Amino acid sequence: MNFLAHIYLSGDNDLIKIGNFMADGIRGKHFETYPIDVQKGIILHRAIDTFTDAHPIFRQSTKKLHEKYHHYAGVIVDVFYDHFLAKNWNTYSDEKLEEFVERFYQSLHDNHSILSERTKGMMPYMIEHNWLVSYQTIEGINRILTQMDQRTKNESKMRFASQELTEYYSEFEAHFSEFFEELIAHSNTKISIL
């Protein structure tokens, strides 16, 4: 799962959302220096990733990409699934996507002092280009994948992956819809015991 799904799956607690959002850049036990709810978000993020990577539906999606993109296939599917969440947002939330995202951006500003340095560095670009809302369109996904590819010095070839998104669109969307219901249940259970 990519940023939007991780934030969505965090429930209503802003600090859990922030922890879940910035967890990728926090290694090992370094998370123990953060406030307790941020720690919960980081633990939740790791549980979501473990569940996702091992899930047969997610693996079915990555198989379509593995030959061309190798170990980047999972990263690409994470982004594809965020696209389907953004596109079908009304299925999962009563709040408009733009309002949900705006509230999250505001919580980043409100809690700036506890953000990781990596998050502080990324935040202005994310907000300026409104990444989370841009996931709704294939063009937005293509921009994100191109930026990610540039970070790999274009080694990943992710900038081309929107071709597969278009080619297998209905199949990826069906995979997402089936998988995401299970992931919501898994995340809710995890939050309840944190």
C-alpha cells in the first residue's frame, strides 16, 4: 500500500496517521523515540506491509509486472492500489477525498515538530503537487511513478508502468477491491489491540 491507503487505514487519530505515513523512513527500533500514538502508526504500517506482501491477491497483481519490473513490481502495485482507492473513494468514505487530504496536510503542519527529517523534506512537494488527490487519475499516477523512477536513477523503469495499469485496468481494479476489504478488517483488528 502507498501513502493514501496507509493514512486511510489509520482510523481517526491524527498521530497514528502521521506515524503510518512516515514509517517507511524509520528503521528498526528508532520509532521508540516518537510519541506513543505515532509509534502505534509505525507498528500499524509494518503490519499492513507484512499482510499485503504475503497476500495471494496482491501477489497475483505483482506477477503481472514482475518480468518487466522485477523487485519493483510490489512498489508499483502499491501505487496502483492507491489509484483505485482514490478513484473509488466514495465507496470507502463519506468524506470527500479533497477534504480528507486537506485535513491530513493540516495535521502535518500542526505536528511539524515531531515529523521525521525525511517527511519534513518531502512535505512541501507533496502538498504543492497534491499527490494524494492526484492519485485519482492515470496521469497523476504516471507523474508519481516517474518521480519514483528518477529516485532510482531510472533503473526501475517505473515511469512506464502506467502502460500496464491501462492494459490490465479492470483486472487490477478487481484485485484491489477484493483485497482491500480484507486489509481494512486486518487493520481495524490491529488498531484495536495496539
